[in-house]
Amino acid sequence: MDKDELLLKLGHIIKYARDKKGLTQEQLAEVSDVSKATIATLECGKVNLTFTSLYKLAKALDIDLGALNNFQL
């Protein structure tokens, strides 16, 4: 799997988890302290997050980072 595919898959997982919790991108931005623009571009597979941002999103979405590493929810 190349970098673009990995980013797209991660974006889909974040979007799925956000939808499952019933959050808008704006609401997730507020609870995670990650900008709405970053979340939007992440969900489109167009941004490579820092570990800190990924951690904040995972915590806000109640996702285990190990699960993200394996692309599983």
C-alpha cells in the first residue's frame, strides 16, 4: 500500500468513527483541538498528520491508537 492509499484509508476510518459518534467536523475540531480544516483534509486523504494530532483525534473519538495502526475499528 502506498502513502496515498494509507492516508485515504486513515481518513475513511476517522470519518467513520466521527459519523458513528454523531459528530460534525466542527464538533470534532472543538473536542480534539485539531482544526476543522485539518479534519476535512484528513478525511479526504490529503494530509499527513503529526502524531500529536492523531493522538488528539483518537482520544476524542475513543479509538485505540493500536487499532488505527492496523486500520481496524
